[in-house]
Amino acid sequence: MNTWWKQYLTSPLITAVGRQKELLKFSKPPVIIGGCARSGTSMLLSMLSAHPSIHAIPVETDAFTHWDLVGRPKRIDRFYRELLKARIKPNSNRWCEKRPYNVRYIAEILRYFGEDVRFIHIIRDPRAVCTSRHPEKPDSYWVPPDRYVHDVTLGLEYENHPSVHSLKFEELIQNEKEELRKVCEFIDEPFEMSIENWMKHATVRTNRAWFQPLQNVSLRNGTEPEHSGRLKELESHTSLINLMHKLGYH
């Protein structure tokens, strides 16, 4: 009974009302972020949340990672539920959503929203990704090498697409202002002072992917001695090593 109620009444109602709010509040196409897990999708969302024109969805809705046979997102009501709860900045004219798994569905996202949508694929050194631990499972490594190869390879298939921008985590950290300026140019938004000082102005300041609230990020490449066993495992993974070299990680 509860499933029927949700499928045929609650979810359609949330979607219909949410779409009305979306049309009322936003005039520009969305920005969607994806990439292999532990690659910096949460941090990038936080950075973009500081822009006055962008309303950042603070949670992962999974709205664009499950699609039906005719190319419609099965869980779009989850996105609209968050939108209906949100207090939107007065000058926001578009929304931004992030979920690492979005990188697996770039084709579906482009078909659904049209090529005006802006998709940002963030990439990180596989050694850092595959030696990263998740706050919810601190005793184990979060991303297996096969997942890294799979997800990053899917994203790279669109690296020359005009609606997709590939961004390296390390370059974002080392050349923050320059890289954020490139992102703003890609999404056709001015480079505002608020995004230059995003730590102060970010509206997304916590995330389940972080160990602690928003703070400056230190750059690590996963080669710390404590990960020596894991690194030996990665060195024997031919596809990972080939992809790492292709990406310029040495």
C-alpha cells in the first residue's frame, strides 16, 4: 500500500509542484557534477555553492542515476523534494547537483536536459582515490581500482563534448582561482568575488563524504608509507596504470 501511494500519488505530486518551483526560480540550464568517488565532487559543489547565481543541492539525490527505458529519471521526485525544502538565494538562476555516479549517465543527462546542460567531470590521481577512506568505513579503502578505471573512462568519452568540462582535482587545489575561472567560463557565469572567496561564502558547508565540516583541503597523492600494501596492489593493475599515465599522473 505504501509503495502504491508513493508511486501514484506522492511522487507525482512532489514532481509536479517541484517543477513549478524550478520554472519559477531558474532561467538557465543546470550544472551537474560527477566523477569517481573520492575525487572531489563534494568540494567542487561547495565551491560552486558560493556563486550568487547557483543554488547548490546540498545532498546527493540520486535523481540522475536511475533511468527508465524511454530516458526519464526514475527518481526525479527525490531532486524536487530537496528543491521544495530549499531556501533559494534571491539571485540564483540555475541549480547544481552532484553525485559521483552521475559520470556513468552523461549520455542520459545530455538527452534529458539537452546540450545546454553543463556537466563537470572531476578527475583525481588514482593513487589518492584508491587509498582514500570514507568516514562511514574508516577501516577499509573505499574505491576499488576497477571502479576508478570504469568511471573515469566513461567520463573521458565526453572530454571533447561542448557540454562537458573535465577538471583535475590537483589543478583545482594548486591553481584554485585560475581553475574556478575556467569553470565559470564553461558554465557561462561571471567570476564573482564570492566564488573567489568560496570558503567564506559557500552555502554547502557539510557533507557525508567529509570527516569534518568545510575547511581547506591539503593535497595528497596516496603514496604515504601507510598505504604501501595498497600501492603494490595498484601497481599490478595494468588498466589502472595505463589510465594513470594517460591522465598524466606519474
